[in-house]
Amino acid sequence: MVEGIGLNAVCMASHLRSLFALPLRGLTWLGGQGTRAVAAIVFIAVAVPPLGALLRPYVTEAIFFLLCISFMRVDLVALYGHLRRPALVAAATAWTTIGVPLIVALAAYVSGLTTSSPGLALALMLQGTASPMMASPALAALMGLDATLVLVTLVTSTALVPFTASLFASLFLGGMLSIWPLTLGLKLLGILAASLLAATIIRRLFGTETIQRHKRPIDGLNIVILLVFASAVMGNVATDLIADPLFTIAVALLAFMVYFTLLAVTTLIFRRIGTERAFAIGLMVSQRNLGLMLAATAGALPATTWLYFALTQFPIHLAPYMLMPIARRLTARANTSDGATASSAT
């Protein structure tokens, strides 16, 4: 009888392994697709509107899991190494948390957008005050750029965003926001603290080596969650395009212009540290975490703000794939320069 119970237990364990093997292989394959899979997300999200309607209530949960995965994969050794040389990190953090919000807010006021289209102005200012996307280090790594520098700056700027977002919301947003600026800051702090705690528990339970060993399936899971978020945000894009094609196209062009302007300006500002590293910081700064703002405001935003947030997904997801040739050239140039420096030193 004992042998029968043991045999049943072995069979059950075998069935469980078989049950999880297929989705694990699927996630591993998906994680290996890199920027191609990230780019495909936006087209799937627009092409299947019912998926967006189904997933829209789960925006906050999607953002929470994306944050957990990013915090879970933090390379603590590399993090401490960069923090020992804080000047560059401090400059990049100040630019993305103070410089960018100020410039975006001033541009919205000077252009008269706050009067002509308050919903669009609100979207731009929330974009400016948002921290960089938690997926930025992963995207930088996929493109062969300095992901560690991106990660450290991401961590420091994300830690500050509950306070800076609250400050800029009180200075510039006024009655445009449906919640108090202090409430916005507290909600951001709560989401970030909860995801950091969950990620710490996961790291304790499974260990860093296990997480590193399962990099590909975790990348695949990250892409699935990105699809959930993009579908939830972009579910009405096709409808908006049919209802008002000129306005929708104009907002999409604005989203691309803001993205590439932030990328170019940041790269120029930090070019003295090397074009490859400056480009990595530029990529991070242009990838703003609008999902975090959606989660903090519980989605209680005007329709135009929602539309802009949805259309920003196009440059966010397509740019890494589009910019891959530039990143490869910059990385090759940086490696050649490092090799020449090493040769001359010997």
C-alpha cells in the first residue's frame, strides 16, 4: 500500500512537471524574441479591442507585477558599484525627475495647450512627472546598451517620484487632476513600496541564481504582462481613429515627437560621458512610466488623456526595435574605443 502511495506521488509529480513544461517553453521562446515581441504588442492591442475591454480593470495589477519583476531582477552588486560613483547618477536623476517635468510643463503653458486642450496638457505633464519605465533596463540590455547605469538611475528616480510628482502636480496641474497632489504622491509611494516588498520576498524565497537561470521565461512573462497593460490602455484606439482620424493621428505624431525629442536632448546633454552611455540614459528618460500614473489615479482621467497615454505605447514599443541598428553601432564604437585604450595602456 505504501508503495502504491509512493507510485501515485511520483506520477502526480510527473504530471505536474508536464503540465508546467509547455507554458514554460512558451515563455522561454517568447522571451527570446526580444524587441520584436515588444514591437508586436501594440499591433495586437489595437487589433483586438475586446481584449482591451476585458483587461482594462487590471491596469493597476499589471503595473504592480511589472514593478515586481523589475525590482526582483536588480543586480545589487552593480547597483552598489554605481552608487559609489554618484555624480553621473545624481545628474541623470536630477534631469529625469526635475529637468524634464519643468520643461514639459513650461512647454504646455507657453504653447497654450492648457487652455486649448486641458486633457492633452494633463497627459503631457503627467508624462513629464512620471518616473522612467521599469522595463527600461531590460530594453537597454536587449539593445546591448549599459543597462546597469540605466537601472541605477531608474532606482534613484523612482524612489524620488512620489515626492517630485506631488510637488509638480501642486505647482502645475491645479484643478486638472481629479485627486489631491499629496494623495497622488502617497499612492505612488504605496505602489512602489508594495512591489519592492513583494520582489524582496521572491528574491529571498528563490534566490538570485534561480532568477538569473530563468531569465528567458521571466522575459517572456514580462512581455505577457506588457501585453495586458498595452491592451488595457489601447483598447479604444481603433474606435477613436475611426471617429476622429485627424485628431488621433495628430496626437500620435505628438507622442512620437515628445519621445524622440526627450531621447535626442538627453543624449546631447550627456554626450561627454560617451555617446553609447548617453544614448542609454536618453532611452530611459524617453520611456516614461505612464502606467504608474494610471495606477495612482485609478484611471480617473479625461478621454483625451487616455488617448494620449494609449498612443504613447507606439513609440515606447516600436522605438527599441527601430533604434537597434543605432545602438549596435554605438556599442561597437564604444567597444573599439575601450580596446584601443587598453592596448595603448599596455
